[in-house]
Amino acid sequence: MRTFVSIFSLSFILTSGTINAQVDGPKNGAMALNSGALPRAAEQTPDEIRARGRQWFTQCMADWDVATHMTKKEWERTCRRVAIDRTKFLVDEQSKK
């Protein structure tokens, strides 16, 4: 019985490393962020970027759940801060061009 447990534990440890190594990298994540109705930020006007920021905020608020570790007010404050920071960064980058 000990041998079985040892073999099972060893095989579990070895396969868990293999499973983690097969996760897609940021390349696929970056593609997912740019998919949708809006063009990339480099091709957008500041007003379009601000509209995208409002969409980010709206989506973030829709993601809140009662089981979340934050209250809805805390979640809203965080969503607003992240959306504003992302929008400001993209508008600033756009103005540098």
C-alpha cells in the first residue's frame, strides 16, 4: 500500500508540472484583449479611448458577485480607479505620437 501511495504521489507531482507548463502565454491573452468591436488603442481617438474606459468599468462592475471578497462599494472604487488609470495611460500614450 505504501508503494502505491508513493508512486501515485510521485506521478501526481511530475504531471502537475507538465500541466502548468502547457498554459497559454500572454500572446493569446493579448489577442483576446484586442478582439471585439473596438480597434486597438493606437488607432483610436482620445474620445474613443474614454468610451472604451467606460466599457471596462461597466464590465468590471458586472463581474462583481456577492461571494467576492470585497463589498460592492469597494469593488466599484477599484473598478473606477483601474478604468481611469488605463484610460489615462492610453490617452497619454496616444498624445505622445
